[in-house]
Amino acid sequence: MLTTNYITRERIYLFGLILLAVGIPVSHIIMSIAQIILLANWLFDKNLLNHLKKFYNNRVAFIFSLIFLIHITGLFYTSDFDYAIKDLRTKIPLIFLPILFSSYKPLSYRNIKTILFWYVISVTFASFACFYAYFTKQISDIREISIFISHIRFSLNICLAICILFYFLFIKISFEKKTYQFITLLIFLWLIMFIFILQSLTGILIFLILILAYILFLIFASKNLLNKIILSLILIISFTGIFFLMFTYYHDYFTVKEANYSNLEKTTKRGNIYEHNFTTYGIENGNYIGLYVCNKELAEEWAKRSKINYDSNDVKNQQVKITLLRFLNSKGLRKDADGINALSDKEINAIENGTANCLYMNEFSIKSRIFMILFEFNNYTLSGTTKGYSIIQRYELWKAAIGIIKQNFWIGVGTGDMVNAYQNQLTIMNSDLKNQKIRSHNQYLSIFSAFGILGLIIFLFSYIYPAIVSKSFNKFLFVSFFLIATFSMINEDTIETQTGVTFFAFFYLLFLFLKPNEDQIS
């Protein structure tokens, strides 16, 4: 039976942190329960005033909390207080967690290992659950397999879990039994494989950046000339291979195989007239999508193969006609009766589900993801369309952010006016995103547009200075997390959701307060 002597505030504090770490990759509810436990444990402490003094006197915790302070300051010149209060509620971890971590004595290395152990278990469980969902649910978009949180934020958790496992496997080996080491290695390899299965471009790029950073560190840190040469060659060969691969994909996509109008056949085998359009639909998979199109035959044959009307929309709310044209084009088939008859039932079903390219049927293909991005840019150039295209949407939103910043350079638009400011700017730009409540998908631009150049400076200072003062850039785990967070904020509003801001504040402070001599890179 547990006694009151066993249930101490320190143990409740540790339990709350473990629960919070477990909740970040899998559950908003668990995160909320954990923070309620931690808050109650902190509030009902007779040493509450001493805790507040510790926070005030703790330079790194206090400076980090300035990120929350700029959001408070933004209330003074905002007009939408409802949104502002909602935003502040989301950002509470930015003030609560610095106070919490500075109130108690630093966690022991053993306790941090325990927290990280349960965090990795949670990430691994989530990855298995997502993989199971992939095989058991009707998935129209690979991103839908992230069933707990946003696929981008889940990919950040996977990257961090990989770094944690790498640390305990190869840097600070601490396995008493080979069996544990072997199981850990299997989880490490599984998570690396799963990040490519998830196909989050943000997660994959950050994973590659982490590899690059670690190799560069080894090159500069190694005192052995042979090791330096070998590592440098590995780096050069890897980047040369990636560049060649990207160039090949680009060449395959845009190099047109047939472009001379005078040589094109005018009628189908059934005697119907072909339409040949070089401009409207653009290029994909090395072919003009608009060549060899016979809408009459397409409509007739499609009606025989599918219950979805040719002139209606597919599962992804795209025009069936366009999806079909692109799919036939990707297979090098003509857009006529013979083209449709050459498709299998599985391919017809894929088209109904919005798959517009035969390459996209291979969910684990990097080539298909690159081709998606190339199509987005090509289609945006031709039509200005951004809806449904995540990369192009970011480009459009970044342009909107720059427009807002130009008009509100010094102090921004305030904490609550972000959504309205973006809607107004997108309307001015006549963007097809103008009616959506959406932000920049770039944390730095979000801060800049909300709080101006002064707010951005404070944000960067609060983010970087605590790490310098605490010498955290000598800690492998902190540097790994810092790289993940820093690069994620280029492509995502990382701290604008409960999951994102909790992930950001929790691990930043956890690794910041880890004693330097317990986590040296070298």
C-alpha cells in the first residue's frame, strides 16, 4: 500500500512530466490531464512564493517566458479579443513550463532517462497504430494515417525519438543487457523507416538535416585525418547522389516526349476527333496532359467502368475528368476509349479516390512525392490554383505574410488579429485561399506579422539566449531538438497548436535544464 511518505511532491512532479511526455505524440487529453496534475501540485505547495522567486531569479527560464510576454503585449493593440484569449490559452505552456522547471531542483539524469523512455515508447506505439490504420482503413491521402496528431507534428516527434535512441545506442551507451540494446536498435530502425512511410516532407528534410549536422560535427571534431577524409567523401557522395536524383526526377517530369503538333493524329481508332491542348493542363510525367483527348469516348467508357459521374467530383473533391486525364497521361495512355479500357479495376478505384497519377499508387515512393510537388508548382504557374496543394499554399501564405509585415513593420497587427489580417491580405491578392481562416505556416513570419520586428527580435532572443547562457549547445539532445524545432518553424506554425507549443516548450526546457556534464556532445 502506498503511504503519504511515498507520494511526495517530487514524485508527483516526475509522474506529471512522464505523463506529459507520453501525451505529446498521442493525446490532447493526456497532455491536459498531465498539465492539470502538474499545476495542482505546484499551486497547493506551501513554498509557492519561493517557487515564484526561483523563477524570477532563474535567468534562462525567465527569458524563455518572454515569448509568452510578447503575446500579452499584443493584447494592447488587438481588436479581436476572442481569438486573442483563445491564442493565449494555447500558449500557456510557454509561461507555465518555465515556471515549473525552475521551481524544482534539476531532474537527475536517471529521471530524465525515465521520461525519455516513456516518450519513445509512446512515439513507437503511435507509429504502430498509424501503420495498422494504413492497412485497415480507407486512406485517400497518406497523411491520414497519422491518426493522433498532425502528420507534420508527428514527424517532428519521430525525428526527436530517433535522436534520443541514437544517443543511447551510440553516444552514451547504457544497456545492461544485449537484448535491450537489440530491441532499441530495432525500434530505431523502424522509426527511420516509418518517417519515410509517413511521407511528411518536413520530417524527412529535418531527418536529413540532422544526419548532415552530425556528420559535419564528426568531421570537425575528429582528430584522425583518415576519418575526416572518409566522412567528407561520404558527405560529398551523398549530396551528389541526392542532387543527381532530383535532377533526374525534374528531367523526367518536364522533358516532353511528343510536342510537334503536325505529327499528332487527328482521330481515335473509333473515328472520333482528338483535342490537342498544349497550354491549359500543363506537363506531367514528360507528357502534355492535354494531348490526345476525346471527351466523348472518355465520358462513354467511364460510365461503363464507374458509378461516379464523369462530370462530378472524386473523393478528394477534384473533377473526375481532370483526375482521369492526369492518370491516363501518367501511364502514357491516350485519353480515349482504349485508354480507359487499358486500366485495371484497381486503377479505376484509385481514380475515384482522387489518385491522379499512377506513381501515387505507390505510397512509399519518394519519386511520387517529388512529382506531386512539381505538379503543384506547374499548375500554380498556369492557373494560380493553390487549394489542395500544401507546398503552394505555403508559398501563397508567405507572400501574404510579407504583405502584412510591410504594412505593420514595427509592432505587427496584435495577438488576436492574425486571421483577419491574413484574410484581408489574401483578398487583396485575389487568392483562392481568401475565405479560409489560415495563417502563414511559418512561425517566424507569424511572429513578425503579429508583433512586428520588435516582437521577432524578442522571440529569437528568448529562444537562443537561454541556450547560450546555459551552454546547452554542447548537449547532444538539446542541439538535436533545437535543430528540429528551428527548421520546423520554417515550414510550420509550430507553436500555434496545443501539441506543437507543448512539444516545443517541454523538450526545450527539459534538455536546457539537463546538466552539461551529463550530456556532452564530445
